[in-house]
Amino acid sequence: MKLATLLASMLKFAPLAGVRTYVAAAGLVGLSVYQLSQGQVEQAVQSFTIALGLLGLRERIEAQTVPATTVTTVTTTATEPAPPPPPAL
């Protein structure tokens, strides 16, 4: 029971959030090697492709993450009055 609690706390820890993706990708690579050794070529290629997809997805998420210190808010106000409407004919 202690091992399950330890694993659950590790997976919820924010700095290790990306580790879950890497562990899943590594597991899929291992699965693809096993499948290849058993002669299941099609399934091995599928598992390996999914592992590559996970790694690409993780890199994309890391690239889109913006640190909170670089986010700034810009507020602008109009300083000139709007031009008058055209005269009625």
C-alpha cells in the first residue's frame, strides 16, 4: 500500500508532470521491442509510432508553456476624441 501512495504522490508532483509522458513513451518503446522480438511487426511499428507521438506532444506542450514572469498586461486608453460625424445633407 505504501508503494501505491508513493507513486500517486510522485505523479501529482508538478515538476514531475512531464515525467509521466516520458515513462509512457519509454514503456511503449519497450513494448515495441518485445513485439518485434515476437514477430509482431505491425503492432511493434504501431507502438513505436505512438511513443514518438507522445514525445512530440510533450515537446509541443513544453514549447507552449509560458513562464508567469514574462506575461504582462498592457492597458491603453484613447487620448484623442473621436472625429465628428459628417454633416447631414
